[in-house]
Amino acid sequence: MNTPRIAIVGGGPAGLMCARILQGHGLEPVVYDADAAVDSRDPGGTLDLHADAGQIALEDAGLMDAFGALARIEGQAKSRRDQHGTVLAEFIPAEGDVAAPEIDRGQLRTMLYGHLRPGTVRWGHKLRHTIPLGGGSHRLEFANGVGADVDLLIGADGAWSRVRPLLTDATPQYLGVCFLDARFDDVDVRHPEVAAIVGDGHMFSADGDGRAVIVQRNSNGVVRGYVAFRAPLDWDVAAGVDLTDRDAVRAYLLREFSGWSALMRPLITDIDSDYIPRSFWALPAPLTWNHVPGVTLIGDAAHLMAPFGGHGTNLALLDGTELAHAIYKENSLEDAIARYETAMFARSGELAVSSNTALARFFATTDTPHLPPDHAQEHRDYEARAAEYRRRQALDDLRNDA
Ligand SMILES: Cc1cc2nc3c(=O)[nH]c(=O)nc-3n(C[C@H](O)[C@H](O)[C@H](O)COP(=O)(O)OP(=O)(O)OC[C@H]3O[C@@H](n4cnc5c(N)ncnc54)[C@H](O)[C@@H]3O)c2cc1C
């Protein structure tokens, strides 16, 4: 095929990874992102990159060493407590276990961006309109007045994708859980009680009545704390709580979490940041659409799901990689989109359903203690699926060469 004009809208993990692999194949995509710069907003907390998804993408992109320099292997540790602070389960990764190391989201984004050719990403470009021009081409119009005509439009623009309506009417639905994101700085010195509870990795706790606290160690002595509870979307309006008033939110949470022990309460109250609301939304799952020439979606734009299972970024990276390989290998853009979408639909539908179910269970009212999955087995499964993925990929390459 002639060199196609490729636009990737969205410079998150999906879009940046797709651009990196395309460049490795000698193509020149342009990435447009609404953000003013790679680090212009708080990127959120830590992510685990699984051997059978995120790490496959990093390997294909030649970025495993760059990832290894930032990854926290000890961050794979996990514990589960109840609202009294009683430890219900603990997982410490075995020596040599690298099935799902952690990396700060901001570090991952900066690392991916830093491995693109200069000028690939156009910051400050918020997509406003897309106009089909026929034959699979689209005109993009950005809020800053810039326009571009492209042969392939890749929507990597996350939960509230502006590209998605070209393919489906599906929109994210609120999952009924409010999630307040907060930060503890210099935790080992300033918050030793929090450091002791979070350990090297993550601590999940739930009270069996729709309330939870999750704390996760990030790099540089930072712990991100998430206080979550079942609530309607406008709970703050109904409760008269100003979300920008830290004391008011704290007072509300102390009432809401009154059954939680003194040991656990500092996780809710002693934060160094504001409480940032990040409500949970998900697209209907499994989601598919009929093929539309010249346009497709990767990452959250295609399959926004509850973050229970840690699949979102992993799938975003793998989607970007597989679509880029397909564009290089197939004879036409349409064949590439069809090949990518067939594999992506099958993979993401199943994981979206299981992630959304896991969230519903975690926040359900129940007398049974919330026990975690068997993480050691989960890690063995990641490794086994990674080996199977590589075996299938090698067979596929042999078939293509024949
Ligand atoms: C609280 C929370 C915890 C999570 N924890 C995990 C976890 O542990 N592990 C995991 O794998 N996943 C986790 N996720 C999910 C993960 O964050 C997402 O799945 C991942 O970021 C998806 O990447 P993406 O590139 O598809 O989209 P995004 O990261 O959302 O990137 C989209 C990009 O598009 C840009 N954009 C949006 N609209 C426009 C527009 N109109 N024009 C131009 N640019 C636009 C945005 O600026 C952004 O840079 C979590 C999510 C949440 C909310």
C-alpha cells in the first residue's frame, strides 16, 4: 500500500505505543493530544504491566530495558485487610518473579513519549469534529483551529473518546462507585503507620458494605491512597460537600467510614493532597461494532472497564502494538483494521466482563470476608499465556513468510 496518512488521537499508553511500533516499521504517524505537554496533569498512580500483555508490547517496542530501569519488582506485593485492620491474606513475590512489576503511570507515559521521534506528538490539539470524506478518509478539526485530512484515524482518546461515535453509539455507564484519589508524600518519614500498612506494594481493604480503602506504593516515597464507596454520581451535591474543601471531604468520610478502626483511619484522613474524584465508568461489555473504513479504536476508547484486575493499560499497550503490526503486515488498511479488531474484540470483551464483575463483588454487601485471588497462580498464568502468545506469533510469522 502507498504510505498512508495516519493520525492517532490520544497520547496515553495506547496511542504512544502504537506510534512507537509504527515508527519501528518505517511509518510516520502523527499523535494529537489535548494535554498541553506530556507532564501537564497528574497522571495518577501505579500500574502493573503483565507478562502476557503490557510486557509483550514493551518487548516488541524494544523498551524492556527502559521499563526495567523504572519498574518496581517488589511492588508486586499485595495484602488484604478488613476494616479493623486484620490481615486476611498476603502475597510476597518469589525471587525472580517478574510477571507483573509496577511502574508509575507518569513514568510510563514519559518513557514512551521519550522514545518517539521529535515532533511526533502535537500537544494542545483537542479533537472537536471528525468529518468522513469517503473512501475511508476523514477530516479532523481541532479546538485550536488546526485541521488534518487522514487515511487512517486511530482513536486512542480514552474513556470519553471523540472518535468512538464514528463506530458505535455505546457510551460509558457509571458503575456506582465513587473513588477519591489522594496522596501521602515522603511516607516512610512522615506517615510511618501508612508505610507499615502498605508495605512494598498494595493493600486492599473492604468492609463488606460497599466501602473500601486501597493504598499503593509509588516511586520516590509516594503512596497513593484511594477511598472508595458506593454512591450516586452526585453524592457530593446531595451531601452538600465541596470536593475542593479537603476538611469538608474528610469530615464526610469520617462519618461514612465510622465503622473503620483507629488503625485504618489515617489512610482516610492523613493525606497530603486534595481528594480527587475519579468515579468508575465502563462501556457495555462485551462491545463490538461493524467495521467502518479508515477508523478504529484502541485502549480505553474501545473497551473502558472497571480497573479491577489491572487490565486497562495492559490492553491499551497490546492494542497499540497489534494494530501497528497489522498495518505493516497486511496489504490494505481495511485488512489491518479487520485483523486487529477480530483479536481485540475477543480478548477485551472477556476481560471487561470479568473486571466489571470483580468490582461489583468487591463493593457488594456481604458477611463473607473479601479474599483476593491466588496471586502466585495469577503470575504463573501471565507467564504461561505470554509463552503461548509468542509461540502463536512465531507460527504466524512463519505462515506470512511462506
Ligand atoms: C483509578 C484508576 C486506577 C487504574 N488502575 C489501573 C491499573 O492498576 N492497571 C491498569 O492496567 N490500568 C489501570 N487503570 C486503567 C488505565 O488508567 C487505563 O486503562 C489506561 O490509561 C488506558 O490508556 P489509553 O491510552 O487507552 O487512554 P488514556 O490513558 O485515558 O489516554 C487518552 C489520551 O487521550 C487524550 N484525549 C482525550 N480526549 C481527547 C481529544 N478530544 N483530543 C485529543 N486528545 C484527547 C487524553 O489527554 C489522554 O492523553 C486505572 C484507571 C483508573 C481510573
